[in-house]
Amino acid sequence: MDKYASLLRGRLGFWARLFSGSWRDLLVVAGPALLVLGLCVWAGVRYVRLAPPHVIRLISGPEGSTYRTTAEKYKKIIEKHGVKVEILPSQGSYDNLHLLANPAFKADVAFVQGGLTDGVDISDLVSLGTVFVQPLMVYYRGSEPIDILAQFRGKRLAVGPEGSGTHALTMKLLNANDIDEKSATLLELTGEEAAHALVAGEVDAAFLAGDSATPKLQRRLRETPGIALMNFRQAEAYRRRFHFLVKLALPEGASDFAKNLPPQPCQLVGPSVELVARRDLHPALSDLLIKAAQETHSGPGMYREAGEYPAPHEREFPISPDADRYYKTGSRFFYRHLPFWLASLADRLVVLLVPLLVLIVPASKALPAFYRWRIRSRIYRWYGALMAIEREMLASPTSENREAIRTRLEAIERAVNQLKLPLAFADQLYVLRDHVAMVSRRLQTGFYAST
């Protein structure tokens, strides 16, 4: 029984010590710190998502297109890390941009050709980088060489079907040369239709880009007598005027060594193709997509050097902050040593905890000092009241004034006796009570009046 009674007294003593201080002081000191800490935790949970989604919705292109083939390569690379890739079909780059810019359409990322943003709200879209370029191939019929687009005024031109990236790019370049439906005959033909019409002499030039400029189609046009590939003499000027365009060079004989095609170096222009994402794409998914782009596009090709793509070229879309970080520093430590899901969790936790530690460590040192100052200030306030009373007592107060002083002193004594302070300040509390009692005795004995 004595053992349990002792244990009970020990527990009661703990609670007595806990409630011995003033909760008001504790709240005044710790309340703002807890509020700031709570806001930091809320902001972290709100803006630092701890786990990435398990699915990436990638808008590609028509079946068999370059975009669709590229998306399939991305899918194989990304799904090795446990994230599923859902490939969404589309009609091409123009369709990709409009679907991605539509908030009601469920998608995360898409391949988008440059030069298609006119009239489209792209404020919620960011670029993960340029992944490759698509040369614009302009094949024309005639004995006289053509090297500037203005020479096509009055001609019959196959400009690609309405709504295609080829059509949008072609019309932008033709309009820059004051060529429109009034000054030329513009036919909205697909790649196959345009090539057939050019071979048959039904059009004077065919504009081909992307999937419309297939190797098989180009070989057919190269081998047809009287058809030549346009050399863009003004390629540098186009690059500077239209920031989404890239100046390209097709070396002599690059298409066919045996027949030496083209017979001389040829300058071309082409739009960049960017991997465009919605602004709220999870950072971990951004890293995975760029990693897949690097594995897919970093090798050498006809229109790129090894390691040239993907690249954070800011053209029509701002570069995502997460993409910018990845291009500068690469994969983080966790992603190099842990499975993707665990690395992502650890990475997000670090982002969340580091700012909290920056606040907690200084606060753990400052708050106790502030708390001690506040407790002592309560004690010193009563000392100030005692000193004021002593000054009045030294001024030889009248009996009426002495009675008022006594009333004030009794009020101070009651307040001090009811004062709740932490146990660490008990010695100062008892010293204060002794001093109050001493002043009270001197008032009763008339000590100050005699001096």
C-alpha cells in the first residue's frame, strides 16, 4: 500500500509541477512559434506533395507517327521505375497543344511543335526541354533554283491539311513573305497527296515536315527528274525572327552518297519539338520524363550532335523550375541509390523538413530565453510598484495617504500570493514575498517616517 501511495504522490507531484506555471505566459511565448510551425507544415503538405502519382498521361500522335514511336520508347524506360505511362492518341502536334491547354482534358505532358501557340492560353504550361527538331522540307518543280520563299508568289503550293503542324508553320512563313490565298494557290494536301501532285505536275511546290516528310516519300521526290529540295538562303534570318525555329544544315551527299544528293550543302529551317507539361506536374515525374528523353534523344543524328538534346532552350514556353534544376545538377542522391518510390518520398521529406529545422533550431534557443524574460518581467513589475510605495513613504505622508498606501500594499501582497510561476522561479517568488512583507512592516512601524 505504501508503494502505491508513494507512486500516486509522485504522479500528483508531476502534474502539480506542470500546472505550477502560468499557461498564459506559455501561450504568449510558444503560441506564435507554434503558429509559424503549423503554417510551415501546412505549406509543406499543400505545396510539397509527398508521393508522386503512379500514372503519366502522355499525349503522342497518330498511330505510326514519330510522336507515337517516341512515346512508346518513353513508356518502356519510365515503366521500369514502377510508374505507368498511358499514351493518349491525337491528330498531331496542333491537337496535342490544344488538348494539353484544356484543363478539362486529363493529361500531363505532350510533344508540341514550335510555332503553334498563337491564340492559345499557355499560361499553365511549361517546357521540360527541347527534345528534337523537325526540318521543313520544301520540294519544288522547275529548272531555275529557288532559295527564298518569296519566289513562290503566284505558284501552286501544297501547304498541308488544315489543323496540322505543317500547315500552321507553312502559313506563318508564307505570310512573312506576303504570300496568301490572293497571291498564290494554296492546296491543303496531306504528305502523300502533296508528293503525288508534285510528281504529276499538279503543284509547283510541296511543304513537308514531321511525319509528312517520311524517308520513303523524300526518296521518291529526290529521284524524280525536275524536282529539287529548296536551300533556305535566308535560314539565319528566319531563326532570328522566329525563335521557335532552328537553323539546320544538310551536308552534300547526306541523303545519298552514290548519287551525291543533295549535290551541294543545303540550309534548312525547322521547328523545335518540346516536351511540354502542365505546371502542376510532380517534380519526380518531371525527372523521369527528362531521363527518358535523355536516353532516347541524346545520341547523334542527321540534324543533331551527340548530347545536344534534350536541352533547356526557352522558346515559347518557360522552362519548368524542376527541369532547370535537373539539367543543372542531374539526378539527386536519393534517386541514384534508392528505388524510385522511396527516393521520391525521401526527397520530398527533405524539402519539407529542412525549412522546419531552420526554424526549430533557433527557436529552441530563443524561446526559453524569452520565456525566462517574460516571467522575470512579471516579478520586476511588482518590485517597481514596491519602489513607488517606498518613495511615497519617504515623503512623510499624512495619515490619510498612509491608509491609501496600506490599501495598495495589501492589494500587492494578495496579488503576489496568487502569482503562479514555474518551480524554477520559486526562489525569486519567495524573495519577492519577503520584500512585500518587509515594506508592510516598515509602514506599520513608521520606519520611513522616523528616518
